[in-house]
Amino acid sequence: MDLSLLRTFVTVHRAGSFTRAAALLGLSQPAVTSQIRALERQLGRPLFLRRARGVTPTTVGDELAHRAAPHLDALVDIVEAGLDEESGTRTLHLAGPPEFTSVRALPALTPLISQGLALRSTFVTNAEDMWEGLAAGHHDLAITTARPRGGLMTSTTLCDEEHVLVAAPRWAGHLGPGTLRHKGSVLLEQLPVVEVHESLPLISHYWATVFDSSPAAAAAVIAPDLRAVLECAAAGAGLAVLPRYLCKGALERGEVVALLDPPVPPLRTYFLIARTGTLGLPHIARAHEWLVRAAVDW
């Protein structure tokens, strides 16, 4: 049996789509379709059911993938390990949210540069776009706040991010913790808000968790980068909800103050995502392990 047919089959099985598999393999979609049909003719069994969006493996397809995929991954591992030893530098393409990638992920990976790793980063805020880029082979690793489904990608929980309601010190004098706790949504309508999007994603999550209510006000300032949100909040533009790691220094310096200390603070979980099978590649595996270890202290 032609190993290239098996490789195409496993890629389609993981991608759930001829189109995504073609992008990963660097082939045209008709070429992928032709290879799958050739394999089905050799086996005398259908391997996929064609759907309106993508494909679903048959029981025979699932069985073949379960048996073949580990061996194909091992072969890739052997080949790539040899290439890794011969090449002085390997490039890792990392995608993630701009703030988390800039402040945490990239600095954590910089020690690997001395070990022959080159880093290339892409800032992506939408999880679906990140998964598409990862599936198409544009990224080697991606950091997201949503866990992908299906067999194309593997995810590892990286860390939890605590959210803090902050404002410049001058606002704290007008607000009492008791008042905020019981009238949070009402005060939100009266005070200016700094956010990353018109839908107020961080404020809404905080209000739902802490106040069990939904915000009704529009933001005074929209800045699609949390670092800009922090600067605006520190300058007195209004309230903001920020990850603690990002505003920790500003809190310690007194540039902003935490308006509440809820018993159970709102959290957001980050996941480290890789295409299934690629963690057998030494440079990706090394970066993955390095990030997971670094996240213990995050």
C-alpha cells in the first residue's frame, strides 16, 4: 500500500475536510479526493461519508486511522529528528492573543533561541481564525481561550487568568465596595467604561460572574488591545476589567486600584493547541513543553 495514500487519509481523518487536508498537504482538493478514492478502491470499503460541510469517517475509516496514524506519526518523528540535527535553526510559528503572547508566551520561549529555535509570531484574537490558520499549517502552536473539537488538533490546558475590576484612584473615592457589589450594573450605566470591543466581553463576563447581571452601558473608549485599555484606565478614562498579570505592576505602583476583591474572581482559561501528530517534531515539542512548564508559575 502506498504510504502517501495513508498519509493523505490520516490528514483528512484529522481535518474532517478534504479542503483543510489539501491545505495542510500542499495539494489540490481534487488530488486529495483522487487519493482517497484510490485507497478506498484498494480496500474495497468506503472510508468517509461525504457531508454538506466536510466528511465523517465510516467505522472502517475510524479503525484504519486508529491503527495507521501512530505509525505514520512515528515515521515523521524519525525523519524530522534527523533534519533537526542537521539544521542549525528551526522556526516555530506561534499564534495567540496579542497581550498574552507578548507579555507571557514569547518571553517564556526566548531561552530556546540559544538552542537554535527561531520564533515567528502572529497576533490573532478570534479562536476560529486561529484554528483555521493552525489547520492550514500557518501556525505550529496556538494559544486560545476556547478548546477546539475534533481530532485535527490536540489541546493542553495552559493556565487560568484572573480578571480584576480596576480604575484610576480618583474613581475609587466615589465608589464603595458594598455599593459596587449590590449595584454594579446600575453604576456601570453611570460611569465610563474602557473595553476591547463594543460588546463589552470582559465587563459582561465580570458582571455575570460577580453581580449576576448584564451591563447595559456603552463603552466610553474602545481599544482592541488590553495594554491600551490599561493605559486609558490609568489615565482616568473609566472602569476596566483586566487580567491580573497585565495590571499587576500598575496596581503595585498605585496607577490603578482594584475596586473589588470577590470571593470567587472571574477566570478565563488558556489552552495550548497543536495539530495532531506535530508534537512529534522536536522543535514544536520542545516549545510546547517549555510553555507548559512556564505556565506553572502563571
